[in-house]
Amino acid sequence: MTKPPLRCVDVCKVRGLAMGILRVGLSYALSVAVTVLAATSFYTQQVLAQQAAIGAVYTPAQQFKTYQENLIGLSPTYGVVLAIALALGFIVAAVLKRVLTPLATVAYPIAGAASVLTAIYLIENVVISGGVGVLGGARDALGFALQGVAGLIGGIIFAVFSRAR
């Protein structure tokens, strides 16, 4: 007994599925990279502003070096935390946007912001038992909100680039 030949429909479905997985994977990687870049930039700016408030003065070269060192230093740990948080947030958003269709267009940006803020909250209150602002750039309301903005930006990136064309 011979097998029937593959039909174009079968091949096209597999190809479409593979392209969809690739598109979502690349969109996720890009959203994580942008979120980490934004979060560390906001973190650095908040720390520099707090130090300037007590009289510290930095040259532009020193400020640039601080941004660079913080990106390199924070990416391995904070980047992994953000990557996990965004993955969980985007999965929840993918499910919820099918149920709550009016929120579909903003599901991923909201999930990005909420997941970053939740990750910071969990680090502060569960992992290290509270009392210490482990992220210096997120110790006050503005810094915390800016971390949420970083997640929001990542969610927008994911929503735009993961959408089927």
C-alpha cells in the first residue's frame, strides 16, 4: 500500500506553523532585549538623578560609562528575570485576549508592564523578604513606574512584531 503524496495544503500548513513559531520567538527575543535596555536605562537614570540630588557631579563620559556598565552588569541576572516575567505575562495575555476580546489590542503591553512590576514586587517582598530596595533605580514611585514603562514598551514590541501579516 502506498502513501498518498503530500498535498500542498499539508506542506503549507507546516510551513505556516513554522513561520508563526519563528515570528513569535523572534518577537519575544526582541521584546526582551528592548525591555532590558529600557529597564536598565531607566534604572541608571534614576540612580544618577538620586546621586545628583545629593551633590554628585558626573561628566557625560562618566554617565555613558555608567549606562554601559549597568547594561552589562544587570543583563545576566535582571535580564533573565525580565525574560521569564515577560514569557509568563505574554502567555497569560494570549489566553486572556481571546476571552476578553475588547482588551485584545492592549493585552501584551499591559502584560509587559504588569509582569515587570510583579517581578520587582516578588523580588523585593518574597525573595529578599522586603525592607531593602534591591533595585536602586526602582526604590521610589517614579523609578518603579519607569520599570513598568519598560515592560509596556516590550509588550508593544511583542504585539507589533508577533502579529500575523
